Amino acid sequence: MRHRVSGRKLGRNASHRKAMFRNMATSLIRSVTPQEDVVGEPKVAGRIITTVPKAKELRPIVEKLVTLAKKAAIHSAKADQFRTKAERNSEAWNQWRNSEAGRNWVLASAPALALRRQAFAALRDDRAVDILFDVLAPRFADRTGGYTRIVRLSGVRLGDAGERAIIEFTGVRDRVKKARRRAAPAVVETANS
């Protein structure tokens, strides 16, 4: 029995599953800023099509990565107060680097660098990490969760009839609920009034 055992095996061993989810997370994040004139780039930014069980397993992985990026943005903002405008490797930059402000900048930006390295360890892709920290973290800065959505597709996959779904980042094609207007109740005048 597999009571309370989390996660789906998806017909793969552990290393294959880990590699598959790493590739899917990288593909989803890289699809946010597609490159022009590259074969295989997505037609719609910020979404990939997969099966429903894979999408449900991928969702927490991607959301944890976005949370890492948001935490790093907070640390980077704190470190910006110690940053210098001097050009790198110039005399002024070297003086700043050896000063108290330079040391404070290193200490304040170290947690952001550690979080960036954790994201790279999970994704193993420089471009995906850059998109995660430079595009997605500011985009979801004021959102507390729910960075992705899963939308089931009506058609099944040819070959094995697998149920397909789109997993995409929220905030771009969100449906806004329209407020319903109720008709004003008709005033009925009675003969006695």
C-alpha cells in the first residue's frame, strides 16, 4: 500500500523523473521570453503543453523557484544601498571595494547569491535562472503565491490518448470577472396609494 506517499512515479525511475522535471521547469521559464527566429520556440510566451499529471507535479517545483527568486530580490534591494556607481576595476571602484561600504555590500548581497546558486542547482541553465530572477521575480513581487495555473485541454494526445493540459504563468492572460448588473426592481404602484 502507498498510504500518504506523495508524488507520482509517472512510469520512470527517480533520476529520470528528476531530469524530466528539471527540463520541463527550464522550458516553462525560458518560454517567458522566447527568442526570435529560433526553431522550437513557443508560439505563446509563458506556457507549455504537457499531460495533466506531469503539470500537477511540475507546479510546486516552479512555484518554489519563483519564491526563491522573490526572496533574492528582497536581499538585492537591501544590498543596493551600499552599491557604488563607479566603473568596475577602476580606481574608485577598488577604493569602494576595500571600504566599509564594499564589505557591507558583500555581506548584504551574499544571501541573494546563495539563493541564485540554489536555483541554478535546480535548473542547470543560466538563461532560465536569469529570466527567473530578472523577469519573474519583479513580475510576482506583490503576489503571495499561485504563480502558475493549469488549464486542461479538451483534446487528448494522439497515440496514447493522454489527457493534455497547459501549465502557464499567471498575470498575463487572466480572465477578469465582470460585475453583473442587476436590473433595478420595478416600482409597482398600487391603486391605494
